[in-house]
Amino acid sequence: MNFTRSDFPDGFLFAAATSAYQIEGHGFGGAGRTHWDDFAATPGNVLRGDHGAIACDHYHRYEDDLDLMEGMGLDAYRFSTSWARVLPEGRGQPNPQGLDFYDRLVDAMLERNLKPMATLYHWELPSTLADLGGWRNPDLPKWFADYTRVIMDRIGDRLYSVAPVNEPWCVGWLSHFLGQHAPGVRDIRATAHAMHHILCAHGRAVEVLRDLNISNVGAVCNFEYAHPATQSAADIKAAALYDGYYNRFFIGGLFKGAYPENVMQGLEPHMPKGWQDDFPLIGQKLDWLGLNYYTCKRISANTEAWPSHSEVEGPLDKTQMGWEIHPEGLHHFLTWVSQTHTGDLPLYVTENGMANPDVLATADTPRMDYLNQHLDAARRAIADGAPLKGYTFWSLLDNYEWALGYEKRFGLVHVDFETLERTPKASYHALSKALKA
């Protein structure tokens, strides 16, 4: 790697991230069924029909995985709690095994001097709530607040930080407009309701966290740099709309009390009744913002129904996901967000990494190059005034990559999904050397 700790400010945190359904093994410990179990059981939704029943078996192997993080020299671990593991029916009686698991997990982090950075929702909605309409249901924010209270009553006293929701764009648009993630809906009205309700749920959770005197509460949004495919007026307008619903909608709600006008031209007729009155709930004071960043997109206008555009292939080198490698986008968002929305509020890169078809005998050079380029962009953003306080690698482990099953490997640690054996990759060792230098 081309950095050491001394290249970043004192106290800068380096972390690795995972999510509950992707690694824990949802078939263990009394966890309830989720809409991802249902989505994966439907032919054609997930590659090979892969599901998360075993995943990486982190539920049983968490101490070994935390040892890997401690051995790497990380400062923190960004993890998520599963709603259906804590409340198998989504509401009502908690699952003692689930609460005990997260209790042990947080204690084990602290024993290894890893700061626990919790996320309350990383996409695994209990099936019983999906049956009631899921994120389209205006009662879901209240149910999410109840879940927040149950899990935070148990572990909230020992957390370094907490964010209610990971990547609301994926919960709303990717899952309800494009239909690529559970629940696999393609409906503009469902999308408008889900996108708004996920922010209301964030607000209800923040209320609970403040009531419990839990500090260091933030939000985590994902960002993609939108290039017009050409310099035509139509493509420039199309790219601005993509930027609107991907990058500006959610932070607009969180920090400006408004949604982008170009997005609302399409969504407003489909929004839930009284949506304009919810911004005081959505926009409560936060202590930090997390940015997840991986790639850019090239956007071309077309004559189809709104949003009337499509993605086209770009010229840059690509990851195993087919995503262009564009570190300049990370620099842009870190500086732009602080200048236009958050001011001096601390920022964290809460996910960054690449999928690569790893063979353990190789040097893992593409992943190290990717991380070097993006860490360079982060350093430049700090030099340009962005209040960046930490950087989180996605992901610690090769894991269940949602609709792509176990095909795409983002991990710093290789997982053999037959034996579940963990083997640190060359990137893990290179990062460890840099962090300990």
C-alpha cells in the first residue's frame, strides 16, 4: 500500500464492514424469516438460488473473525444487527438467542479494542412485515422504532456509533423501482412510498436513540458519480436526474428538509399523503454522515417512461461487478457534501472496496490498486477541507452478495464456501503492514 497511518490525521479510524444477513448465517439462533429468504426462494431472482442460511457462519465463528480484524490492526468494526434475529416476527416477543448473540459480539469487539460501529438495518426485513406491505406501509417507521429500542436497550451502552439504515437508495429505488433486490418490486408508487418511509424510519430511530441517551448517531448513504454519456442537453439533463434520485434525494431530506425538484417532477404524484410534514422528523440533528462509494455511471437519455434514461458502458477499468474504477468521484462527494450539506459535521467513508475474481495464489494487486487510488482521493479531500474522520473497507470477508449470490468476492479475507475456511488475501496483509507501520 502507498500509505501509512501517519499520512492521515491523528485519531483517524480504519475499520472493516460487514452486514448481518451477508455473513451470519440466518438459519441459526432462532432468527425469523426475512424477505431475502423469500426473494432467494423465487427462481430467477438470485444467482443459483443462493441464500443466507449459512453464509459465512459468522454466528458461530465471530471470535475468529474479530481476531482477524484485531490482527490486521483495525480500529473499529462496522457491523449490522438483523431485525429478524432480534424480533423474529418483526414485532412482539424478542428472541433471547439473538439478543445474547449481539451482546457477546459487542463485548468481544471491546475485548479486542475494536470500536463497535452499529447499523440497525442492512436490508433484511422480517417476512411478516413484508407481508404487510414492507416499506410501503406507513406504520413501518413505528415498528422500526420499536425494534431500535429493543436492540439498543441491550447493546447501546457499549457502541462507538450507530446509524439506523444502510444505503436508503438500495432500500427504496433498487428494490422497489428496479426490482433487483428484495422485495423485487417494480412500481413507481411503491418506490415513492418506500423512499420516504425509509427516511421517516430513520427519524423515528433517531428519536429512540436520543431518548436512550445514545450518542454519536449518524446516517449512511451511498453515492455514485453520474456522467452524461455525451455532452448533449438531453444526456446532461438525464445525468442530473440520476444524480438527483441517487445522490441528492436522501441527504436533501436529512439536511435540507426538501427533495430535489427534478426528482419530484416524477415522484410527487405518487408520494404518501402529508409527506411534506415529515421533514422535522427526518432532519433531526446528527453527529456524523457516512458515505458509501464504489463507482460512477454513464447516463444516456431515452424516450421511455420517466426517468427516461439508461446506463451505458464507460471507458474506465472495471471491477468484477462491471463497475468503473473512478476514485475522483470519492473526492468529489467528500468535498461536495461538506460544502453544500453538512459543513463541519464529521464524515466517514463507511464502505469502499472492489469485487475481484480472487485466486489465492495471486497477489491481489487489483484490489490493492483500487484501495490505494481511493485512499489517495480521501487524503486529497482532507487536504481540501473535508472533515473526514475514518475509512471503512468493504468487506472483511467474501460473503453473500445479495442477488449475485456467492459469485462476487469483495473480501480482504477469502472464504471457501464449501469448508468456510478463512484465508487472508494479499490485500489484508498489505493493509495490516500499512496500519501497523
